[in-house]
Amino acid sequence: MIIVSNTSPLNYLILIGQINLLPALFQQIIIPQAVYGELSDAAAPTPVQAWMATPPDWLTVQPVRQPADAIVNLLDPGEREAILLAQQLNADLILTRRHESTSHCHRKRTCHYGHSRNSRSSRNPEAH
């Protein structure tokens, strides 16, 4: 299963001391370079910076090679790259929190949130 994450889920799980939920649920989490940059930036909370200084083996940083469209360019860099990377990898799941990301994926019919694409899809808003 291919899982891509935006900044917010990792940030908040680190801050509440529950980051180990992710490897318990998923074998690997992939993040784009922009998400890595946001989590390790000097403006990030100190515990997040410290965690990112020695990321675990289950976290992989991967470059985005897919061009952005006009809609996704309205998002912040981490969200934009997470969506593009999820599309590039044909990810099974994208971890994010923002409505703008969800709206973009609904239009593109590509992203799946909080579940396997074999179960409920973001294409069916009633399923949420």
C-alpha cells in the first residue's frame, strides 16, 4: 500500500506523542521534499524539528516529478507536493487535513483519504 502524507498529520502526531500510530497502521509513509522542509524548518515546533533530525526508516522522502495544475498551485507547497506525489505514485491513501486538498482531489478523481481505495473512495462524498 502506498501512503503519502502532508505536513499536518505528521506534525500533530509528533506533538501529541502519537507518531508511532503510523508505523503500526502502515509499513511506509512517503513525503515530498516540501513536507520534509516544512517539518524540519526553524519555524516548526522544536519537537517536530528534533524528530525530523533523525527520521525513522518507515519515513521516505521522494521527489515530485509531476507538474502542477492551476488549481493545485493555490495550495501551500507541502499540500501541493503531497497531492502531486500521491498522483505520481498512484497512492492508495493521502494523509492531509485541509478541505482545499480534498476539493482538488475530488475534481481530479485521484486521491483517497483515510482508507484503502478498495473500500470507500473520495469520489463518493456520501461515504464519509
